[in-house]
Amino acid sequence: MNPDQIKNLANQNTDEIIGIRRTIHANPELSFKENETASYVESILGKWGINHERIADTGITGVIDGAGKGKYLVLRADLDALPITEGNICEYRSKNEGVMHACGHDVHTAALLGAIKILSALKNEWNGRIRFIFQPGEEMLPGGALKILETGLLDNPEPDFIIAEHVYPDLPAGSFGFREGPYMASTDEIYFEVKGVGGHGALPHRVIDPVLISSHLIVALQQIVSRRIPADIPSVLSFGKVDAPGSTNVIPSIVKIEGTFRIMNEQWRAIALDEIRRTAEGLVTSMGGTLECRIVPGYPELTNDAALTSRLKHLAVVYAGSENIEELPRRMTGEDFARYAQRFPAVFYRLGTGGSGTGGERYNNPVHHPEFDVDESSLTHGMGMMAWLAAGLLK
């Protein structure tokens, strides 16, 4: 098998795969509610004669076997969309108000379908088994990856490798990004309820001011990141919501604070979360208030298997040319593919989707932006690369 075989098949399938992506984009569904999306994907697999089954309610899985015995590879895509109102004006704009494929999961699903079609057509040229997973609920804790793993689908036998492809508007279509080792952060959520005694803003000596306490709390907790965690471990503590329902002259009795803690080290993750809780409780108590603290565990750190990443990167260079393969920087965003990477040799790589359309459109908005869109030529590159990497691992 050579790259041109796969590139030719990818080009032949481009119009169909773009049409699939547009249909999914126009009909987005939120996490764990991807019923119509799953049914649509099933209809395509059925049309192509590829066996499949439902998993974790709104997920889909199936296998393709090669010519002979060999390794066991899993290819994964995600199905869900985000609670965002789309700002794009295009023929495939979201029909579901307030819901949008702003993170490219429509691209992931369509590209995986394209790769499945290519690999099925070439199954006499590779060995082993490929399992595909269209996963629900990547955007919502506890994440669809955990639900897939809890079914036991990947227990016996366990896969030798698992890989996933994700859109990346920072790179132009036709380019790909890889990074060995730690790549993305863990993503824990923090919820505080600071309780005091409210009253008149002109009589602060008669109240226990939870607004003042909260302001000290937010500042004090930043010292855990800057002074407790080693400087060579990337970490972020951010508070994005503070709800103090008072007014210009009313001090409220309760302030609610919501934030996120992210880090690239599982040992220090546990230490820091314990420190956040203890520091918060101690500070609030010392200022006369009481605290309710709830920490919701998020996705773990995502670490790409070094040996597997190196191997895939070499294969990618053969397919796309060294000038189109980039070294990725670490990111403090999170991804529930990390659940798989904790258990199996895994690689999460990036598909360039940036560029300009024929009508002068620009495709460089970041993911989760209401005007996020992709250069659709990236679908040709995406399905081709995934098929090439899979075949290369299973030669």
C-alpha cells in the first residue's frame, strides 16, 4: 500500500464526506442527547454494509477485520455539540437554536466515516482488527469516554493502540500536529459557597461580608499555583463566575464562586486540590464566614504515548511531507480522550482546518467560537491521514 492509493480514495469520497459533515453540522445535539446524530451515522454505515452496534446509549461501535491476524487498533471520534448559538451564515448553519458544532465534532465524525470507508475498501492490504468508536458526550462531565470504558468494550481483548484526530484552526488545511508525552491538562471544576451575614452597605461593622471574604479567597488561592506547585509543572487556577446577589448598598449573605483547576501532573493534581480545599476553609473561617466547597473531578491529564507518537509522526511525514507536520505546544485545555490514554498506548493528534474559502471566508476562529468553521478541504486530508496511519500501524 502506498500513500497515493489512500489519497485517491480520499479524493473520490470527498464530496460525500463533506455532505455528511454538513448534515451533522446543521443538526447538532448536546452531550448524551445525540440520538438523531447516532441514527444518521448508523444509516451511513448500513448503506456501506459495515456492521455496527449502539454503545453507551447514543454511541456507535463496530469492527473491520483485515486480511490476517495482527494488532488491534481503535479509532475514535466524538458526536456531541455545544450550547452555543451559531453566528455563521451558510447553507449548513445549525437548525437547532442555541446548539452548535463549535468544536469540530462534526468534522471528526465525518472524517472517521471517510477513513472507515477507505480502510474497508483496502482491508485485504492490512492485517489485524480496527474498532471504530463514535463516542457521545465528550463536552460534558463525566464524559462519554468513561461510559464507553465502563461497558467493558475494550477489556477483553484490550487494544494495542487507540488514536483520535481533532480539528486545529491554528494550522492550515493539509497540515497536522503531533506532540509526544504530556499534551493537555486535567480539568477539575471548583464550586464555593461563601456564607456570611448580609446587611446595609453603609453599616459594614454589623455584617460578615462574604464579598470581602470572597475577594481575599480568590487572591489567596492563586498563591497555590505560584508558590506551592513546582514552576516546571504547567498549572492554571481560574475563577470565571462570581455571583454576589446584593446591590450598591446591600451586602448579600451568600456569594457563589465557580472556577477550574488545570494541571499536567496527576500527583500534584491531588496535592493541589487538597490544598485548595484546606486553604479556602481556613481563610473563610478566619474571617468569620462559613464555606461549602464542592470539587468535581474532571478529565485527567492527556499524555500521548511517546513511542507510538514517534511512529505515527514518521508515517505522517511519508503521507503529507515534513513541511506539513508540526510540533504542537502543550495546552491547558482538556479532552476526555485522556481516559483512554490512561489505559492504552494512545495518540491524540491535530488536523489543520485553517485557511480561506473560495468566497473569501476565513476559517481561523478558535474552537468554541460562535463563528467557528473549517476549510472543508481538511476533510479530505483528515480521512486520508487517519486511514493511512491505521493501515501503517497494521501492515
